[in-house]
Amino acid sequence: MNARKVTLLAVLFSSSFLLACSGPQVRYGDAKGVETVNANYGSTDLQMIAESMTRSLLQSKPISASKDAPRVTLAEVKNKTSEYIDTTVITDKIRTQLLKSGQVRFAVSISEMQNQVDELKRQNQTGLYKSSTISKTGNMQGAQYRIEGSIASIVKTNKDVKDVYYVFNLNLIDNESGLIEWADEKEIRKTATR
Amino acid sequence: MRLIQNGLLLSAGVLVALLVGCSSAPTTKSQLGDGSQNGVSTSKAKLINAEILNEESKSIAVTDIYYKKEGKNSSFVEETRNKSESTSASAITPQVIAVDADKANSSALTGGPNSSAFPVKFTNLADPASTSSIAAQTPDANLPKVADSPVSNASSSASSQTVKKSGYESKMEYGEVRYLASPIRGVLINSGYKVVQAKPSVPTQNQGDEYFDIVQRIKAGDFGDANYVLYGVLEEISFTDNADDIPGTKSSSQQVALDVVVDFNLVDTQTTQIVASFIASGGGHDVRIDGRDNNYKPSMAKLMKEASLSLAEDVAKRLQDQNFVVANPANDKRTEGRNYKRRLDDDASSLKVYGK
Amino acid sequence: MKKYFLMILSTVILAACSSTPSIKEMTDRYGDTDSIQITDMRSIVRNGVLTAQVTIKNDSKSNLVSYRFRWVGKNGMSVFDEESWKPVTISKGQSTNIIGIAPTPDATDFRFELNQYQ
């Protein structure tokens, strides 16, 4: 009888603990997993776009056919959708993956120039640094190409379904000649049924 | 039975050998990029000494770069004659309409936008025989001053007459600039020429354009036994100072440049034939972030040095086209800073595969 | 006697097939992806970069599957981070081409991974 009581109590206690712990929990998910919370722009879209653009760029003529690594810089990616999308995250991802491949050299973009200018000013113009150890003003390497693009969306909703279609366009433009050397696009469709 | 067994063993051995041979991963045929981090071939520069320059090397003389500076000032003479019964006095007041200094000087050789290093002396146009300089040593007067006429007579009948004569006075200066030619001599020495000292050419009084006559100087023996003479005339030297915004930042950049353009001729001394003729230019640059805001004063010495070095580079390129100068790979800056593609550097001998 | 012949035959077959791995060896399946058949798999180096093409066919109703490639260099060491899972929508009976391009020219081999999502 006692043993039974003990086991019953143990079961009661453990079940109450389990119930208490079944509230909000935090777990780490898979950063690369497919995310389907709603039909808005999400992490899987960002990853798919960046990856397909990077791989296509690696196979393009300016990068694969040149003996030296070409110098590229990032220009603006316009957000033509009605959502808030941070397009610099997409271009930063593309830049990171291209740099890791070792096939491209990147120059600082316009939005990063302030830090560059401040550092050059600090080294060259304060007079505090040994002149054989400074990075001299006037020796920056310019970019031969720039990457720019746009993302647009078409959203259609009716009573049952919300369908979102994204198209992401990216161009590689030669800075000197103004010619578009490579262009690619990625289309994504997401459907949410209520 | 024995034979069959041996045959089987042999064939098994052959097949094992085949397996081992085929188990190596197929190598990708296209290996793009040479994977070398440092593919610059550092060819040793030719070390030129006086001993290496043998008897057969051609000798060349390089004159210091000539220049001619012209200045023009407009001036006029005002003569006021006051006549009265008793006295007649005339006061001649020479005036110089001070033209802006950068208009008066067609070029300022020592640099600087408004250099007054070239003073234009006024000579008395009213009296050409007079050599005494009148009190017009005020070239920086901005307004034509009307001097007080010292005469005023109290008399019943007086008449005064004013005569004004105006014209231009131009002045020319000839000379040699020393610093621009030295790196050019260095380039020629590196290409194996014997460089002969050229006698400096001193301009005389009332010198005209015959200052540039090179044939006369060759005949006069100014260049020793040189086979060739390279001489240049400085056409223009300009100092520019521009500032512009840097996009994406709150700063501006001030760019200061000293540009020099020289007209060169290479003359064969025996035949006095021009073997090469070209225009070369060089420039020294200095850039300063926020220079305009902080009143940056550029260093003229540094700009002059860079201008002469880049002029020598340009001259070397032009002479290469005419096969006078050998391209020296040590001077070729184009191989510096190449952007190589990077490949993974796996050390295959350090591979360890662990068992289950 | 027959045993020895079988031995020879099997070694011959093994020798012939050891140069290219089978589709099964190149695929890793996670989750429930039994309805998806891989009908063709090939790879080539295009413009200096390894490009793989996989044709998958959907046999039954469930049509939500995600895939990714894993790129391997010489010596079997991986040359890049894990990719993200990419969802594919295939109707019943449809077959579709999936093309994967390597992230760097150092990749010499790949593995194809299939997973279900939701």
C-alpha cells in the first residue's frame, strides 16, 4: 500500500512539473531551415535570393574568365515592394559569400566611405604616425564593376488565399563603359491559405 | 587445379590493381587561377655602373630645360602742361595700370597663382633715353593714381593741356630650369647611355628666340662628344587647387597639382637631324581631406619633386616608342598590387581520416 | 569452380563501377521523402565552377520537399558552410530539374540532400 502511494505521489508530482514546464519555452532552431510563418518576406527568401545570385555571379564571364580577381563594389538595391525589406542585408550576404569564394575583390561602397575617410585622415593628417607605417591617402583601388538591383512584389489576396510573388533583379555594371555585363533574376512565390 | 588456382590469383591481383587505380577521385581538368599568392616575377634590375658602360654605348647630352617667360603690362603716360604768362611747367606723371598679376605673367615658373616673382619694370615711355626709373615702382597699385600736379600759378591767363599716351610694355625672360632634367638623365643612364654634361646656357641681354637654337650650341661644342642631344622647352607649368565633396561622407577633399608640359627634341649631333620629337608631361599631386576647411598649405618642394619624376617616366615611355630606351622591368609598376584569385591551400599530406 | 567464377565476376563488376558513385550514394534523405524519386544526376564543370543537375520526380500526392547540396573538395573536406534548405513544389507525376552551382572553384564533388518540410 505504501509503495503504491509513493508511486502515485511520484506520478502526480512529475505530471505537475511537466504541466508547469509546458509553458513558453525557448529552443534554438535551424538557421538554414525553411520558414513558413506567413507569406511576407522571410529568412528563407533572403537565403535563397543571396545564394542563387552569388552562384550565378561566380559563373558569369567577368568573374570566371578573368585571370585576376575583378574589383567590385556594391551599389543600391531598390526596394520596390510595399513591405519593409532591408536590401543591404541581401547585398551584404552576397558580398560575404563572394569574398569567401576568393574569386572577387570588393571595394568599400559609398555608404562605408565615412569610416574609410576618417581612418585615412587620422593616419595621414594628424602627424602622430610614423610615415613608413601609414596607409597613404590617394592609393585606394577603384572598383571596375558595381552590383545594383531591385526587388519588386505582386501581392494578391482574396477571402481565402494570399499569394505573394517576389522578383529580385541584380545587375553587374562596368563602371567605366557603363555596360551591363551580367544580369540575373530570382522569382519566389509564397501562398498562404487562411 | 593448381594452374586454375594460380590463374585465379593472378586475375584477382590484376583486378585489385585496377580497383586501386580507379579509386582515386577524378581530377578536375580545369584549374583556373594559378593559386600562387605571389606570381610577380621579380627580375633583377640591370645594375648599371660606369664600368659597365663600354666604349660602344652611345653618348647623349641632356640640356637643362629651357624656358621663356613673357609678361605684358599696359601703361600710359599722362603729360599735363600748364602754361601761364610767367611760367610754363609740365608735369609728366607716368602711370601703370596694374593689370592683375596673373594676366601680366603668362606663366609663373615658381608656381603660385598670383606670383609676383616676375616684376615688370616700367621704362619711361615719354623719354626713351632716360634710364632713371621714375617713382612708378609701385606695381601693386590697384587704381591708377593721379599724382598731384605740383604746379599752380596764380595768374590771369592760364591754359593747361593734357596729353595721354598709352601702350603695352612687354618683357621676356629666358633661362634654364635645373630640376626637371635630372631624372631624365637617370632614365638614360639606366638604359645604358653615357650621359655627357651639357654646358649651362646663359641668356644674354636683349636675348631673342635664338636662345633655343640647338645647332649653334652643338657647333660651339657645348656638348662635348655626345652623339645625341635631348633638349626640351618648358611650354607651361600650372598649379591647380581644387576642392570637391567626397560622396557618402561629410568631408571634402582638396587636390593640389603641379603640372608641367615640356616639348622635347632629340637631335643627332653629326647630322643635326631630329631623330625624335614629342611632348611629355608630368605632374605632382597632393590630396588633403578637409583641406579647404583647415587652410591647407601645400608643399611646393614635394610637388616639384613628383612632377619631375613623373615627367621622366613619360619621357621614358615616349623614347621607348622610338626604341631609344630599353624597358626596365624593375621600373614597371604595373605588376605591383595585382589582385590574384585565391584558392584553398589544403596540405594533402596532413589529411587524417578517422575510423568508426 | 562456379564459386571462383562468381568471385571473378563480382570483382570485375566492382572494378567497373568504382569510378562513379551511384545516385543512391550521392543522396542523403532526411525526414519522409519516399515519394520523391531521383531519376537523373549529373555534374560538369561549367565556367570553372562545378555544376550539378538533379532531376527529381514526384510519385504521390505529397509535394512539399526541400533540398540542398553539400560541396566537398579534394580529400573529402567540405569547402563551404551548410546551405539553406530550398523548398520545391512538385505536383504528382511532375519531374523537375534542380541545378546547383558550387560556391567556389575548389569544390570537386557534391552530395544531394533531400528533406521534407512541414
